[in-house]
Amino acid sequence: MLIGQLIQVLGIVAIAVWAVAASAGRSPLIVRCARLTGRCARKPFIAMALCATVAAIAVIVPCCLRPPVPAIHDEFSYLLAGDTFAHGRLANPVHPMWRHFESFHILQQPSYASKYQPLQGFFLALGSLIDGRPIVGVWIATSLAAVSSCWMLRGFAPPRWALLGGLIVAVHPTIASVWGYGYWGGAAPMTGGALVLGAAARLTKRPRVRDTLALISGVAMLANGRPFEGLIVSLVVGGWLLAAIIRQRTTNLRAWLQQFVLPGSVGLALMAGGMAYYNQCVTGDWFRLPYQVHEAQYNISPIFVWQQPRPEPEYRHRVMREFYVQNTREWHHAQQTFAGFASQRARMWLHSWSFLLGLALSIPLASAACVFRRRSVRIAGSIVAAVLLATLGVTWFLPHYLSPIMPAFILLIIEGLRVLHAWRSRGRHIGHRLAVGVVLVFFGFATLRYATHVASAASSQVDSRSPTAWAWQRDKITAGLLATPGSHLVVVRYANDHDPNQEWVYNAADIDASRIVWAREMSGRENGELLEYFAERTPWLLEADTRPPRLLKIPR
């Protein structure tokens, strides 16, 4: 992280020196590039197709060199949701041996399902249905994030600036190399945020049904992707639209009722009904989210820092108790003092800044404050401020939780670049050189990060010191078992010092139909029942904490 920021600092200093020392006037090369970009940007289809193509290439190339393997708890949970949806179900029946299959962020009761909202699982299911690989759904979501960002910006800024914003999203190191090379999401909620913001920009000018439908689609994606942050974004934008309706109550009230209120109400009703039906299928309660049921069953730490920890439930596996009681309780307890709370939030926000923005994009972000009276800056700034303030109260926070407000960040960055571009100093029009320089530094740094990512994907060696090295070992063992005839049962044994973040026990949606079933080792009687249930499978014992992990056949 520090090396990356240092590279950006050096690049920005070099650009600043060039901008000040260069002669007055515009660079002919910059002018020609601007004209070419302008011709592409004037045609919406070409502009958005270009953003989609660049984003697709950025994520497909490294995935084809070395397909990503899931390593984070959340990724396995989302993959379960995708596999469930691909089989035409919203939830799976409880398995008779479910106690052996308990794992993080997954429900085993009252149904076998992911605890998360279904948006990311939907895209993974789409990838499975199209090509048999869930990662294809991630490619689609990433391309949609770039396209929707370009579309959103066209509601606020001239076409060439909108195209620039879409290309920034397409090559952004986090979006291309992290969200696009994994399964735990980010791009899909970002698409929802872009749809909400872009539709609202168009609706305030002229209410139309198609923009209303785009708004409702974005709200639905946020509600089913990042419900908490999405709710805040939707409320801020809703307040903005309500103010627009009030301002036009005497001249355009009928159009608002016909083009916005009526279709919007129907769309929201359908969304609420669909979410309630999903809750009923997974939890048996129309109004209770799977996340709530999971937290009540397993986690003692509350969602918000001011809440008290829950009583400790009954844990059937030591590793799960260690994660939910020791690790999560320590995280919550550390935030109960002002010093601990401030320290945690400072680290999380600094990490998020480096993860989502970096130094190059922070310059135009700060420049946007110079035009705060501009409508686009006010609404984007309100969204960012509201969500950042709301995150102060949550116990858990990771950078991709901010994906719904990434379009607002992009809008502020584009407005800041426009400010830089128009800046004059002592009669010299040097602002356009500064704006171009910032863009070049960002694209140069993104290219460097991307080249490093591609080189790592092309390498056949996996660093054994990497936190995800165990996931590649799991993938290797899985490939070996799939190459062995028949079906298999793998009973996983952990050492006393096992790291709960390295979890091997995750299964497909249809456990009994899977070639490989992963199960936790329990008592001798319970293990015997497991082996009896899967009597037709070849049983294996996996000692996960030996170096390397050891797979032993269990004699019948």
C-alpha cells in the first residue's frame, strides 16, 4: 500500500512540474485525444460498449490465466447461494447429517442456505447457467458497474467526462483486480448505486417511466446486495426527489403522478413482496432476514457497537466457537472505549481510502469542494457523508461495504477533474495539464497494478506464506479427488491451534449428489453415523493443519 501511494506521489509531483513549466496553451496531443474521446462519447451506445469491453478484458484475462479459488468465508456462502439458485431453488432442505456440515455464514436450520441477501448469488448463478462457471457472473457484474457508471454520469456531466468516469471504473485496481477476481461482491451493489443516482438525475429534469424503472431496479439491487448502506443511499436520493416534486407541484404534478409515483409504487410493492417471499423460503418468516437468523444462532457480537453481546449459544464445533466468541467478541469489546473506537475507525477508513481511492483520485475529490453549490456535488457529497456517518455505528466494516457509494465517489471525482481542467493561474490555462496529469497518473498506476496482478495469475507458483495459500491446497486436493473414480467423503480434522479463517468444510447446494462431501470430525459415534449414511462413498480423513495437509483413506 505504501509503495503504491509513493508511486502516485512521485507521478503527481512530476505532472505538477510539467504543468507549471510548460508553455501556455494546450498540448496538441492532448487536444487530439480530447477530440477522439469526444467523438466516441457523443454516441451513448459506443461509449458504454467501450466501458463494458475494457472492464471485461480487465477481469477476464487474469481469471483465464489462473481461475480464482474461494478463500474467504463470505465467498463460500455466496457460492452456495449461486449454486442453490442455479438449481432452481431459493433454499435447500435440511440435511440429516447437518451437524457435520455447519460452517461460517451459512444456515443449516431451518433451511440450508446462505445468510446473505441474494444479489451476489444471483450473478454467480447466472454465470453457472451461461458457462458452468460462477466467475462468469462476476465478469458480467463488473462490466455492468462500468456501464452503469458511464450512464449515471451522463445525467450530470458532458458525454466525454461520463466516458472518462466509466473508463476509470473499468480499470480501477480494486474493481478489476479484487472485486473482479473473487466471489464476495462489490460490483453488483455498485451497479445498483449507479442506477439510483443516474435515474434520479434524469427524473429531476423530466419524470419518465423508464427512469423510474431504472431507479426501482437500483433500489432493489441495493436492498438485496448491501441492505444497510443501500437503505441510506435510497433515503438520501428519495429526499432529493421529494424536494424536486415539491418544487414542481404546481406545474408538473400530474406528470410526476403518472410517470413516477404510480409505477414507482408498483415496483416497490413487487420488490418488497419478492424479498418477503425469499425470507419465507429461507427462514420461514416473511419479515425476518436470513442474516438475522444466522446471527441469532451463532454470533454473540451485535451488529451495532452500542448494543450488548448476546448470550453464548450452544456450539457443536470448537473452531466455530473460537471464531464467534473469541475473535468477534474481542473486535466488539475493543470498540467500547473512545480510544479503541477511534483507533478502529481510523484504521478502517484509512484502509478504505487506499482501497477505493488512493492519492491520485483524492486530488479531484478534494477539488470538487470548490463547486459545492453544483447540484451533482451536493447530492453525491450528501450520499457519501450519510453512509460514512452511518458506518460509525456498525461493529463490522470492510471497504467493499462502501460499494453502493462508489458511484457517488466517481461523480465527485469527475466534477473535481472538471474544476481542475478549467483552472487558470495568472492568465495561463494550466488546469487542463493538471487534470490530464492526474488522469495519467491514475491510469499509469492502475496499469502497473494490473500488470502485477496478471503476472501473479500467470505464475504457476503460489506463495506458501500467503494468507490464501491453504485455499489453493484445498483446490488441489479437490481436483485430485475429482480425478479419482467414484464419490468421496472427506472428514476434516483440525489441530487445536487451527486458524478459523482457513475453513475447509463447505459444500454444494445438493450435498448428496456432490462428488465430494466435506464434513467436520465429531465424536466417534457421530462419525460412525456419518460413515454409515455415506456408506457408498470412499471415506477420507484430512489433517488440515499438517504442512502440507495430509489426506488419508479411512479403512472400512
